[in-house]
Amino acid sequence: MKKRFIDSVSSFITKYNDYSDLDLKKINYGIEGLYLTLTKTIVIMILAIILNIFKEVLLIIIVFNIIRYCGFGFHAEKSYQCLIYSIINFILLPLFFLKVNFSLNTYLAISIVSIITYIIFSPADTIKRPLPNKKKRIIRKLLTTFLGLICLFLIIYFNNVKVSSILVCSMVIEAIAICPLTYFIFGQPYNNYKKLNRA
């Protein structure tokens, strides 16, 4: 089904224009990303509605995507991997953080660990989207860390269990996404820009 969707959308886009092989690869990559995002989002939202955590999951996804925009991170190659990874991150983790009432100090400790992870590992590229430009990698690292610090400030400012749960969960999901262990578990290469620079 995924291949049929990608082929039909790609055929529609390329029907009246000529594209280079590189452009076609980029188009197909974008379409594949759209397909995976749509299918997993539908499943996640249905589960969130069933579990009565729809609003919280929606906010977690929004905050996470803001951080991910700068920090990048793991992208599953196969649909079933993407779905499993998404259910763990956007259903099981939110359930855990929303059901367990941690102290403010615990939220702060988890946030600080996440920020340290951002400093060490962000931005984390993928094999299809390496980040060879050193200056851009540094800027993205700084922005990711800055966003983590904003979340930390908001946790302190609001001192509210639900707000803290949403922010901490979002931060943890991004920390998981950029961790080399996540790439290893799913059998994907890490620091792909190094291979590109050696080529």
C-alpha cells in the first residue's frame, strides 16, 4: 500500500515536469515521509482518544516536533518499525508521565538529563538526510539546547504536574530520537555526515 501511494503521488507530481534523478529521490523521500506521518498519526490519535489522552498527546506531538525541527533524530525505514516506535513514544510514554505524579525535582532532573543528551548528540541525522555542514550542525545543536532550556524554564515557572508531564515527555522523546542506541536497536547507521565527508 505504501509503494502504491508513493508511486501514484509521485506520478501526479512529475506528470507535467521533468525532474533529475536526485530531485525524484527527494520527492519520493518527502512523499514517503508524508505517508508514514499520516498513517501513524491516525493510529496514534485513535489510541489517544480511546485512552482519553487526546489533548495531552496532541500537545506532546507539537512540542516534540518543535524540538525535533532543530535536533532531527531517528526516522524509521519500515512502516511497522515507525508504528511501533510511535506507539511507544506517543502513547506509552505519555501514559507513564501522565499517570505517575513526579515531584518537581524529578521533572527537573529528567529535563536536565534530556538537555545534556541534546548537547552531546544533537543534531542526529539519517542516512537519507545527512548533515555535512559543520556550522549548521553547531547552530542546530545550540537551538535544540536552547529549546530544552525553555522547556525547563516553563516547568519551573508553571510548577504544574500536567504541564510538566507534557513538556518532560516531549523532551524525553527527542532525547530518545537522537540517541545512538535507538539507531543501533533499529539497525540504522549513526553520524551519517561523517561517511559523506569521507566520500
